[in-house]
Amino acid sequence: MDDPRLFCVGGRWKSSPLISDVISPYTGTTVASVCLGSADDLRDGAQAAAGAFETTRRLPLHTRRKILYAIAARLEERREELVATFIAEGGKVRKVADGEVTRAIETITISAEEAGRVDGTILPLDRTPAGAGHTGYLTRVPAGPVLAITPFNYPLNLACHKIGPAIAIGAPFLLKPATATPLSSLILAEIIIAAGYPPEAVSVIPAPGAVADEIIPDDSFGYLSFTGSPDVGWAIKNRAGRKAVGLELGGNAAVIVCPDSDPDYAAMRIVAGGFANAGQNCVSVQRVLIHRSIYSGMEEKILGYIRLLKVGDPADPTTDIGPMISAEAASRAEALIRSAVDSGARLVCGGRREGALLYPTMLADLGLSQDLSCRELFAPVILLHPFDEVDEAIKIADTSDYGLQAGIFTDSLETVRKAFGRIDVGALLVNDIPTFRVDEMPYGGVKGSGIGREGPASAIREMTVEKMLIINER
């Protein structure tokens, strides 16, 4: 096997005696080894970021945009390498892996475009006599270096959603990727440095969560962006100190299917949203609420589309569903399915596991208060519930600790207005699934699903603060 991959601290590539193997979820074999950073390495990364801030904040806009466009071009040049990396380290199926590279390029390109839209405002201050003769010039400036923590499921694009806006505003960054999928983030560090961003502003350090936890209170950073589990995210916020925090956490997204919808289209989209990336999406379709008058027909239509899915080798271009991130994760989901069935739920299909492969599963007739209905599954599992009145469905959809996104299929504008006013989520999708996301849109949740918004324009606002210059024109 090749030597362990090094990590990057302030543009310097470092080794470590602590080595972690990267395991293919599909084959169970070791595909690479990486050096893990220590708490001292993370502190060095924070110090490097603080030292680099004076350099990056003074980079002119044309330079920052040129760097971002160069990153996008280099991502395209290394597309096949990145796709192969996603398949190997995360078990991502080829079509989804290729799509993630495309999305990462789009995220970086949009960041370059949004960098030129950070403008200011001239404010006359003579509304009161005390302000006469004074003019304010209001602008936005970076809050400071960015600490970014990313999960395993979309390791490149979610990193780009944090790093792209950071570079757009001229902020150094420290990225702590998931230890299960660190390889694409290390490639990204190579690309960013080669594209011309000051090397001292770039740190990418895989580290265990307990080690990374020590850097959370460090006020060298002006902004902390975390994507991951709710328990970890809220604990991070409580320890983050003075810095601003953005949290993109979990969900158990609901879809409402009304009798005036197109049932075949709704079924097709529900299957796409419930099983893409083996269900390992924060906005994966989980709770499917179907009007009782069309319930049996919808169940058959959804089942028909599930049966078309090919499960297996993620390297095969025709595979639709590959493994979950680990056999342990698949086993936990399998245990939840068994528990639900033991409690009276009806297993319509799936429930079978082979290592990290969990076959697409559909359950019906389980109670709304059951554990499986209330928690985030992060697995290829959907749950069907009938409803009689749309008010009932809206109430069920909103009865959740989470509030990321929801979907509703209907042709009634009145129903849409009612759902939009009563379902407390970051976004409501009409005639589509909550799994829908394009990278320029504001994205984030409420309640237990987090605070703040991603999407380059939104992230730039989150990472900057207003600063005012006041001139006395006497």
C-alpha cells in the first residue's frame, strides 16, 4: 500500500504517527491510509489562519475571483480521480459521484460570481439634527478565518459550500473533514493551493471528533460552519465562544401527496428522493403522507419504481443504490426496521442487509409516535402514512423536532398557502420532494435542523459583518 496521505497545516504537508485506514464500504478493504492530526496540529492550523488573515483580507476582488475560477477548472481536470475517490472511500454510486463533482464546480463558480456582489450602501445621517453634515459608508467585511467541519455523505460539495464563500470574501480556513471520507478533501487542498490561494491560509486536517472538539472554543476564528448530526452540532454551538456559528443538521423530511396531484410523477420523485445516496441525505424523503382515497394506488406505484432500482457495486454505472457508509450504520438501520415490524408496522419491501448494503425499504402502518417516525434515519427507508384531511397531513408534517425541508404534491394554491403557513421548515417544495437542492439557493433549517443558511450568497452574508465608516463633512 502507498504511504499514508499527509494533511495540510497552513500550506505545509505534515505526517503523523496516528494513522487511520480508509475502508471501502462495499468491499470492506482498505483503499488508503491517512495521517490524522492532533490537537496541536489543529491549534497550529488556527494560528496559521489567524496569521494569514491580513494577507487574504487584502486580496483584490479580481484575484479572489481568478482563484475561484481556477479551482473550478482544476476540479474538472481531476473529475475522474475524484469520482473514483468517492466510490472508494464512501461507496457513492458512480452517477451520484459524478454529479457531486459537477455540483462542486457549480458551487465554486457561483462563489466567484457572488464575490462581486458584496457591495455597500451610502447612508445620509441627517435625519436628526445631531447627524447633520455626516455621511455613513456601510460595507461588509469578513468576520475572520473560517472553521469548517464536514460530514461523510457529500465530502467535496459540502466542503466547497464552506470554502468557496470563504475564499470569495478573503478569509483563511481550517477544514476538518470526516475521518471516514477524508481523501477528497485532501485533494481539494492540493487544488486550492495550486490555484493560487495563499498557502498559509489553507489547512485541511482529518482528526477524530474528540480531538477536533478542542479547537471549537478557539476565537482565532470569526465563523464556524458545521454540517452533521444535531447532537454534535448543538454541543458545538454551546462551546463556540464569541464566533458566529452556522449549523446544517438533520431532518426527517415529510412529503404530502394530495388527491389532486399527479400520482405517477409523485411516486417517481418520492423514490428518487428517498433512496438517492442510499438515503444518506439530510433532506432525504422519509415520511410519505398520502390521502386515503389514493393510498393503495400510490403504494403500488411507489413499489413499482422501487423495484426498478439496481442495488450493488457502486462502481457499476448502472447501479442506483450502493452501500451505506459502513456495515455498522446499515446494521443500526436494519435493527430499527425490525423493531418497527415487531411493533406492528408492515414491511412492504426491503429490510434485507448484506454488509453495508441495505436494500431499499418501505414500511407502512406504523404509529406516528414510533421511534422510526420521529428520528432521522439517514438510510434507504421510507415510511407511508395515510391521511383523511389536508389539515391533518400538515399537522403531521409539522410535528417533528426537525425543520429542514418538506414537500407537497397538489394543484391547489389554497392548499399550498396553508402548508406554507403552517409547516415550520426552511423550505417547502411544491410538486417536488424535499430532497431537491440547487447550490445557489439559500439552504438551511429551523428547530432542531440548525441555524443559518448555506448557498454561496447566503454563506457570504453569514461569514461577513457590517462595518461602517462615518465622515463628518464640516
